[in-house]
Amino acid sequence: MSKERSYHETAVKEVNDLVRKYNVIAPYPVRRAQYTLDVELKRVFDESAEEILKALRERVNAGDTIPSLPLHSLDSKGVVGDEQIRQSFFVWFIDWIRKVLLRS
């Protein structure tokens, strides 16, 4: 997300510029609110989460297997920290998605 942040900020700025132009000539009752990046990203994630899970369920029901989550990067006490879990899950999830998509 951080790589794409500047692109998204520019895109939201362009949309807001258009909204401002529209609002200048539009009657008050139909004027649009400005968009903010964080609100729009949250809405996208909220709206797409169920569809992503539905598609993954369909793939699994079609015979695709879910690999086990690797837990590595233990610290000296044999404990996995939160950041290692997040990184391991992210890598596992991306690899699994890639495998599922390549089978299509």
C-alpha cells in the first residue's frame, strides 16, 4: 500500500478537483462531498472482503487445497512475534493466491 500511496493521493486529488468544478455549477441540493483516501480505501476493503472470501471458498470447494501456514522466524526463546506472524501470513497468502490463480 505504501508504494501506491502517492498514486492514490494523486487520483483522489484529481477526483476532488472535478467535484469542486461540478459543485460550482450544481444546485446546492445535489452538490457532492469531497473524497478522502483513507475513507475510500476502507470502503473498498469492506465491500470487497466478502467477495474475496466467496471466491476463495469456491476455489477450495473446487478442489484447491489451502497450504498450512508456515510459522518460522522464532526468536531466541522460541516465540513467534506479532510482526513475524503478519509477515509469514502475508507471504503465505500471496503464494497461495498466486498458486490458485495460476491453476485457472
